[in-house]
Amino acid sequence: MMKRAALIVSLGVATVAVGQTQPARLTNAQDHQRLLDLLGIKELRPGANPNNPTAPNAANHDEAKASPYTTLPDPLVCLDGSVVKTPEQWWTKRRPEIVELFDREIYGRVPKNVPAVKWSASPITRGKTGSIATATRQLTGQVDNAAFPALSVAIEATIVTPADATGPVPVVVEFAFRMRRPSTATSRPAASRPQASAPAGPTWQEQVLAHGWGYVLLYPTSYQADNGAGLTEGIIGLTNKGQPRGVEDWGALRAWAWGASRLIDYLEADSAVDAKRLAIEGLSRFGKATAVTMAYEPRFAVAFIGSSGQGGVKIARRDFGERVENVASDAEYHWMAGNYLKYAGPLTPNDLPVDAHELVALCAPRPVFISVGSLNVEGTWIDAVGNFLGGVHAGPVYELLGRKGLGVSQIPAEQVGLTDGDIAFRMHEGGHTTGPNWPAFINFADRYFARPTMPR
């Protein structure tokens, strides 16, 4: 049997075959360098160093030095200079402009040829979470791989609902961590990774179930790995038939968001779920994914964005903690489009055509709750003030659409929640977790999810 012919193409440091029957194999460093070569970039600026305060690129923790750039893109000024004055102008002109800029320069484009997903569910397992009787199913979304059979991709999730619910219930979807890291992955320095801390009292799952809601644990790394070496596999690799990305192709954040959208496709057909009352939640890199998901997927009704930092709702133009240059490094670039690397050299964050407040604005008019931890416990790497300002500067869009923003410009003290508007913010007393903010989020979401009747 004749082997399929392949055209060999040189891509910087890696040589791959167009038309080959197996995915290309590149390390993080090789794929990162390949993108630099495609963009004609000789060198990137180093990211912030969290480990050595005397290093030339030491991470900044001084608020007085945090804003080298003094202006932000105006979400209500169009590219032609015209000012948005009506909701219609926002929906038909300005919002599509902002989406296009995020697609091209920040998170990448979802290709038109993404294959279909076929869902299946395991039989129900009866059990208890705390004192609450539950019904649990394992969900598998098998992606059609007929176009490239060498890759098999499946979305994995677990759904838990109150067993005694009398009808469909609201559901919180969490981007859930799995501690499985391929040996090819590159980690950022340990000191830069805020440590999680488990709050005392009921878990968030117990709190949600006690409130009459259900939850889904969605495992994003089941369908797209959290490293650059995995970009020729997973759903990104499948749509590229195992070949490396172009500079405008989607990164992992956009791919993880795609999986959340496909999960909604399943939930809309599940009689136990009220698909009109769905929330999305995530922490850290999955906080970034939560913000991206909410911006692009209108079927989510409310978002709980936890400590998302750079690449999430933190203002990118701030030099405080993690920088754009860190996200553009070979440890984290896979989250973003290849074009994002330009802003770590030769361009600067001030050249970004959009910033994080416009990502929040794309969620409007739907409610978002921005969560961060204590400056003394979580630390400064995720830049609590920058996350807060991402919400502040989205306010004018919410107000244009008849909703309420944060209403203040100064970050509140720990445990002082700003939850009266459709953008909410709260800095809790703990570390790198959303844990202490769950009660405040549930109360916030309750304004939009009328509490269902539960048997006593």
C-alpha cells in the first residue's frame, strides 16, 4: 500500500510535513521560536522576575510605578473616530470591531471547520455531598475526527444536581483543574505561582447544592493541553490536521471556551438543567478562560472570574506583577494567538489595540463578578488593582446598555464587596482561590437566578 505523499515545509526550527498522517512533534521552545520566525521577531523582552528583587526585570510591586501608560482604548470610540451613543451602534458597529481585534491579536480565531461533538452520559450515580442527596453523571463529548483520524479528542465533564429537585435547576460550570502535566510542558517559576488555600466551612459545591443549584466540573485539558507542545494535538491540532498554528489561530484560552460552548449544547437538552440560568466560573488561567468564555458565549448568564491576572481582566498596560512579556514567553504563549507575541517585542503593551476592560465590556449587559485574594496572602502577581480596573473601565458600556457598573474608581478594602451593580468586585481575605467569595457570588447571582423551590 502506497504511503500518502507529503510536502515538506521548513518552519523555523522545525520541519513538518503538510499532509502527513501523524501530528507534528514540537517542544514548547521550538513552537515558540517558530512563531517568532513567522513574525520576524528576533528577540522578546524578558517577563517580570518574581524571584529576584534586584534583577533588572524584577517584578514591580510599587503602585506608584504601575502605570507607565496613562491612556486606555475607549470602548465607545469606533476605529473611524466616531463615538458610540446608542445600544444599536454598540451591537452593530463597535462591538464587532472589538471582537475582531481580540480575535486577530489576542486570543486567536476559531476556525470555521471545527468538527461536531457527540455527547454521551453515564448512568446516574446516587450519592451525597455533605447532607444533600445528589445525582451524578459523567459526560463525554466525542469530537468527530474523520478529517484527521490520528487524533482523538473528547470533552470530559462531571455533572452533579440535587437528587430531590422538582424541576430544572440553575447550574454553575467550573473550569476544573486536573493535575496531569505532560513532561514536555514548561512551568513558570514557582515563586510566581500564587498558592491556593482551602477556606473553612462548606465547599463551594456544598454551597451551590444547598442553594438548589447544580454544578458541572468541565476539564479543559481533556480537549486542549495546557502547554505549547500540545498545540498540534487536542482540538486545535485536530482542526489543523496535526500541523502547527498560524499567527492568527486560536490559543488554548479560546479552545477551552469553545469546549464550554459545546457543553451548553448538551446542557440545553438535559431535562435536569435550566439552560437559561447557567454560570461559568474559573480561577487563575481558568479565570482567564472564564472571562473569554463569557465574552464570546452569550448563553452563559453570569460569570465568576477568579484571579485571572494578565491575559484575563487585569489591565495589560499596567506594570505590576505579571507582565504581557510573561504571557508571551514559551511557558504561557500557548494561551494566546501567535500575534500576541508582537507586544513583547518589538511592540509594547501600549500598542495593544484593545485592553482587558474591553474584554469585560464584551460580556455586557450580562453580570460578571470579579474575584481576587488578599494582597498579603495571595500576593501581588495577579495584580488585584489591575483586575479591579478591568471592571471599572468596562462600566460605560454597561451603562450605555442600561445596566450598572462598579460606580467607583478606588479599590475597596478586603472583604468589602461591590455587588450592587451588574459588574461586581470583591477582594477576599484568602489566597489564590475563589473559595471565600462563593457566598457573595451566590447572593449576586441570585438576583438573576430566582431561587427554585426545593422540598424541605
